[in-house]
Amino acid sequence: MALVKCDGVCKSYGKNSILKNINLEIPKGKIIGLLGPNGSGKTTLIKIINGLLETNSGTVLVNGEKIGINSKKVISYLPERPYVNFNMSVKELINYFSDFYDNFDSDTAYKLLEKLNLNPNDKLNTMSKGMKEKVQLILVMSRKADLYILDEPIGGVDPATRDYILDTILTNFNDGASVIISTHLISDIEKILDEVIFIKEGSIYLTGDADELRTSKGMSIDEIFREEFKC
Amino acid sequence: MRWEFDNDRPIYIQLVEKLKLFIISGQYEPGSRMLSVRDLALEAKVNPNTMQKALGELENLGLIYTKRTSGKYVTEDKKLISKFKDEMALEKVHAYLNDMKSIGFSKKEAMDYLKMSKEE
């Protein structure tokens, strides 16, 4: 059974059609790149899978069940915009997460923080942008989830921070879990992807195994993207 | 750098090439135990699935083998390793000769250049 199955998913705001008949299956144990230009519908699709938006038509199943309490238990989501209270200290946030989620592992979180030389009593609003992003990623990756959905996890951070983020993703996702990474910074992440989903103007444009696409097109995923989405 | 990749060629093929080189060069000694798939993937900063696929390929070539309970090992068959070493040496020689040909040198001239560089 697929981890996530989207069937004919449509979403519009008024006359504005954002997602048009999305059919998609996310298998277990894969790292998947959800790639598309700005405004292509990546975040909308992610919000639907997370139960933050309703579809106009079509269904989304997670582990064979409709979106709800059970799907939220198994999906760990890093939104594109900051979502935690920056007035809280790291320690307070860890307690908050561990109250909120059964599958949150505080030990993992503290271990990852140690590597950053962070004082758990520091409040987030005293930290740099890159550090805030790292802390939020740590919180998300410290849950033992079936699916991690990371919306633009490497946007706007320096290359060293990018490497740290990719490392953290590779080290911490569960065996058998899947990761969806949405981004338009493809060259930085493409070597860790199993599969890619190209989304364009609200439709699935191309899907496939990353290495097979490289073989058949003789190009990197980044080059394929540039080719397909040429303005 | 030990692990570097061109994004325009399949990553798993490049992993096979790299691992083969480590075995041929003796960096991974015959009969030694390999790191786990996950640890190797982390070291190379690639997806564990991709590393798994590459190791499967090396296993098909006979360069590594799996002991049921304790993981993967480099082959002890030194003849096989030197066979792959010869193969790689020939590939490099062909590549060199082709490069020299493309800038207009005959095989003999290419060899003269080789000798010259040795004397330097």
C-alpha cells in the first residue's frame, strides 16, 4: 500500500485553479523531491496532505485512511514559514513538542542540538535565521514519523547550513519512512533523491526515478528542470 | 575529495565506480568488513537506497559478498581484484590515447610523451 495516495485532487480559490487533477502515489522508504517553480502548487498540495486545506474534489489517503488524526500522527511537517513561538526557549519547545506528539523523541532532539553547541535555554528570537531553521528542522526530524514533509527546508540559508540540513535529514529519517522535500534549489539536493515529481501550473508534469531520468535524458535533474521550465 | 559526484550521471553508477576504485587500490583491503549501507550512505552523503543499489551491483561483480549475519565484506579473491585493476588500467590508457589522438598525435608520439614525462 502506498504511504500517500492522491486521486484526482483539485483545489481552487474562486476562479483561480491551483491544483488540477493531481494523481500521485508516495511509496514507503523513499526520498522524494517535489519540484516546481514558484506558484506551481507545491505548498498547496503539501497543506492538503497535512490536512490544513480541504480539496474541492478528489481524495487523499494516508496509509489507506482519509486525512485526520491518524494521518497527523504519522506525518511530521516542516512548513515553509516559521511556525513556532520565537519567545520560547529551545528547551520549552522540546517540552512542548514532546507533550504534543507521542512519537517525539527528546533524546534525539537534545543530541542533535548538542552538535550545534546550542544552549537549550536560549530563546529562538535571539538566534540567526539559519540557526532558527536548524532548530525547527531538529524538532521535525526528532519525531519517529512515517512521512516527513519538508517545505523549502534549504531556502535562504548558507551552503554550510544546507549541508548540515541535508545531513540531518539523511541521518534521522526512520527506516521505511519517506521524506518529501519541496524546493526549487535542485542542484543542492538532487543527489539524495530517489524520485522526483515535477509540478507545473497545478499539474503533475513528470515523475520518475532520479537516476533513470539522468540516464534517459543525459542531464542532471537540475538541468532537466531548467529545460522543462524555461521562461 | 573522496566522494564527489557529477549530477548529470546516475549517482549509483558513480558510486559503483568509486567503490570499485577503493577496492582495486587496496584502500578497502581484501577480506575486510565494509561499513553498513547506512553508514556508507552517510559518508558519501547519498540516499541509502542508492548506496544499496550500488552495493548490489558490486556484489554481482563478485567484488564484495554478504555474510548472512555480519554484513558485507570485500572479496578475498586477489586474482579477481587484479583482473578489475587491469581492466581499469586499459580503460585509462585508451582514454589517454584517444585524448592524444584528438589533438593530433599518433600512438607512437603519445608513447614518446609518456616516456618524456617519466624522465621529468
